[in-house]
Amino acid sequence: MIVVENLHRHFGGFRAVDGASLRIETGSITGLIGPNGAGKTTLFNVIAGVLKPTSGKVTMAGEEITGLPPHELFHKGLLRTFQIAHEFSSMTVRENLMMVPGAQRGETLWETWFNRRQIEADERALLAKADEVLEFLTISHLRDEKAGNLSGGQKKLLELGRTMMVDAKIVFLDEVGAGVNRTLLNTIGDAILRLNKERGYTFVVIEHDMDFIGKICDPVICMAEGKVLAEGTLAEIKANEQVIEAYLGT
Ligand code: ADP
């Protein structure tokens, strides 16, 4: 689905991504691992349009998407999850889902005036969709909770839920497990597996928890110093000497 060719992203003279090439297969849950500073987040941000590449090429389903802004990628179904922004923390979980751009239809003042019934029908459909997402993620009981009151893991589930309000094809998840307890991490892992199997989502996941990676990811790609070092199953990656050296070197 995604092909990255010789991608570079430099900050001044520093090469955070230094000629990375990789492929993300349609329907996979690909894990992206590597020591701190390997360039994983920078690579994510370049693919997802948050950062412009210094050079290199990214294609999605054969179409070049290098350097496209996030909202254009969003319409193509490429999403990167983001932490719930401060201004959304005083809104409820359900409202947060309903605010996802692209989930609403574009309304003009004209339409609002003349087409009230249609808008009310759309609003009901949006509510129903939000409730379906909450049920899928087993967080219906948090529906009316303010997003700011959620635990770290619950926030991650909400971030995942936001991708379900639109027709996502590929979702980039950055450190899903950071600060999340084991039970919720399992819930998140199950949700990812189900979205992959039942809805055909492709995922790319940056995560440090190897148990989590081992449970849901195949293949696993290891980066170090801005480059792709190795790709394979987690067992193959763990046995790779270059990978071991890269981790020991940090
Ligand atoms: P990882 O996600 O693998 O830990 P990052 O992509 O976050 O790695 O960072 C790779 C390197 O690039 C790090 O050394 C980091 O300090 C550097 N870096 C990341 N973003 C910037 C930036 N905006 N300006 C300067 N250096 C940056």
C-alpha cells in the first residue's frame, strides 16, 4: 500500500531520516521498532504529511503522495493518530468523535436554513456512528465523560476511535502503549486486530513494548540512525546481529 524510497529528512546538518526505504503491505499490521532517536517518529511525520521530506519518494497504492499535506492524505484514507488536543479535553468522548473532520458533511448557511431536516438526519447518523465506534472499542460507558478526564489508555482508544469515524485505509499509531496499563493495552491490541481483520485497516505501529509488538505485528521493521536495518518476524528481528548491535549501542 505504501512504498517509501530513499527518504531523507534532515534538520540542519542532522540526518534524522537518512535514506530509508520500506514497503507497507496492504492488510498488514507492521511494527516499527528501533532505539530512541532512530528516526521512527520523523519517518511517520514525513509519510503522514506533518513534515516535508528533504528528498525521496512516498507512494500510496501506486500514486505519489510525497509531501502532501495531512488533510489531503486524510481524504485518501491515510491517518496518523494525534493526542487529543487541549481544546477538545472539555468536550465529551462522544462529542470528540463527532468532531472528526470529514465525518460531518460540509454545511453552508444556505443549507442550514433550507435543509434543516436533512441536517438533523445527518446529525442522527453521526451520533449513531459515534455510538457504534464506542461499542466496538468497549468504551460505551465513557460516552459522556470529558475527554480530559480519561486515563492514558482510554485516550489512546479514543484516538483510535477517531480514525473509525472516517473511511481509513491505513493508520499510523505512534507509541500506543506509552504509560498504558496492561489490561487497557490488551484492549487496544484487540481493537487493532479486529479493525485489521473485520474492516481491512492496514496499520503501522511504533511501540517499545515487545510483547505488544509480538502479539499484533507481522512484519516488524527495525530502524537505526535514520535507516531501515532489518525486516522480518519479531523472532527474526530479535536474532538479527545488526539489530542487537544497534540496541546495545544506545
Ligand atoms: P525516534 O522516534 O526513533 O525516537 P525521532 O524521529 O523522534 O526518533 O528523532 C530522530 C532524531 O532526530 C533525534 O536525534 C531527534 O533529536 C532528531 N529530531 C527530531 N525532530 C527534530 C527537530 N524538529 N529538530 C531537530 N532535530 C530533531
